[in-house]
Amino acid sequence: MAWSKDISRKAHQVIGPLMGAALMSYFAYHAVQGDRGLIAWWNLRYEIEKTNFEMAEVTAEKQALEHRVSLLRPGSLDRDMLEERARLMLGAVHPDDLIIPLAPVQKPHEPAAE
């Protein structure tokens, strides 16, 4: 009977630290892997960086288009821009024009045309 009291006393001494270690492991795991953990934070930072880069590209493209449109406004009509747009829309080519064909622009997700 003495040995059962000894085992019971030892078990009580071990259970507390084991529970503490399990609790610390639980919180450490969720601090790294959880919905708001370090890995989720890194992924969110990457998505924000990628989105900011895309936004900068779209903003630059928008500014270029706004500049081209401003050249076609009645108050500041640029004759070269007007002629370029008219020829493009009508498919007209002057006999003295030098035409340099360019390869078609491929989108990254489209296969190459053969």
C-alpha cells in the first residue's frame, strides 16, 4: 500500500508540469500556424506587396491613357494623335507610309500561335 501512495504523490508532482508544457505547446503551435499566426501574417504581407505592385502598374497605364485622351480633347487637339486614331479606326494607309509589322502580343496564359 505504501508504494501506491508513493506513485500517487509522484503523479501529482508530474501532472502540473506536463499540463503546463502541453498548454505552452498549444499556444506556440497556434502562434505560428493559426489563422492569425506568423505564417498567415507573412502570406498577408506578400499579398499586400503583390497588390501594391499591380496597383502601381495599373496606375501607370491609367496615366498613359489619360495623357493620350487629353491629346484628343477639343481644347488641346493634337493633329498627330487625331491622324493616328483616324487611320487606325478607318484602316487607312497613305502610299508614302512605311509599315513595320510587329509580332502579336501574347498574354502569359495563352499558348503561342503556330
